Amino acid sequence: MSGADPLRLPRDVGLCARCRHAHVIVNRKGSKFYNCRRSRTDRRFPKYPPLPVLECEGWEAPATEEETS
């Protein structure tokens, strides 16, 4: 998804907040890191992208319950 409306996204995270490939890692101090799982198979995607991500060719909506059952 590219050209997302930044007013509708969490300002500090961007698209990663609602991407099926994002994995949130919380350390002992409570800091959150957004790991892009697409980086495992596609080198175009950084493992920990600089936030906020406002455009991303790899963005996909989270899986729905219907897709996972």
C-alpha cells in the first residue's frame, strides 16, 4: 500500500501498526520495536524499518478470522 492517509495512522508507527508482516517486540524496559517479517525473504524490506512507515510496497492488511480458520 502506498500513499496512505497519514492522518488515519498512528503517528509514531505508521503502516506497521496494521500490517500482517509486522511483529512487535517489547523489551524489558517497555520499548517497542517493529520487526518486518517480510525482511526474512525479501531484502528490499529492512528488518527494523525506521518509523513511521508511511509508504510500503509490502504492506498487507492483517489476516481476518476467516483466513486463519
